[in-house]
Amino acid sequence: AFLGTLASGAFPMALGVVSGSGMGPSVAFSWAVLPGLSATNLPAALDLGVFGAIGASWGRTMSPVAAVVIYTGLLVGVKPGQIVKRTAPALLAGFVAAFAVFLMR
């Protein structure tokens, strides 16, 4: 359960960083993993789906190719990588905290 829960958030988050999208990785994860799990354990499937969606949105926010990061960089006159360097530590800490809370339930 520990590794499955970690993977359910980390994999969509990594895809979000690479793709710059939060919706695509979240939906792909949900369609690929959750239907089989929901037939046997619906509460676990819902929990993992939520954690995957959160991970994907955080991944998008840490992506230097995300439209919002590129636009913000252009707006304030900095490179997207500088924005990612500032936001990534807080988002990773939030991921660890959310994972800890998820496991403590």
C-alpha cells in the first residue's frame, strides 16, 4: 500500500513536470489504473485518484514547459527555470506532507 500510494502521486507528478500539463497525466493515470481497482476497492480507488490528481497539478506547476510558468516568466522578466527553482522545494514539501497525512488516516 505504501509504494502504491507513493506511485499514485509521484508518477502523475513526474508526467506533469515532463509534459507541462496537469490534466493529461491525471486523466491518463485515472483511466489506466483506477477502473480495475474500483471494481474491488472503491474507497482506495477514490483516494488514489485524488492523490494522483494532486500530484499531477503540482507537477505541472513545477514544469518549466508549462504555459503558466512560461507566461509568468515573460510577465515578470525571468526565465521559467528560475520560477521552478523557487516553487519546486515548496511543492515537494507539500507532496511529502500530503503523503504523510494520507498514510496517517
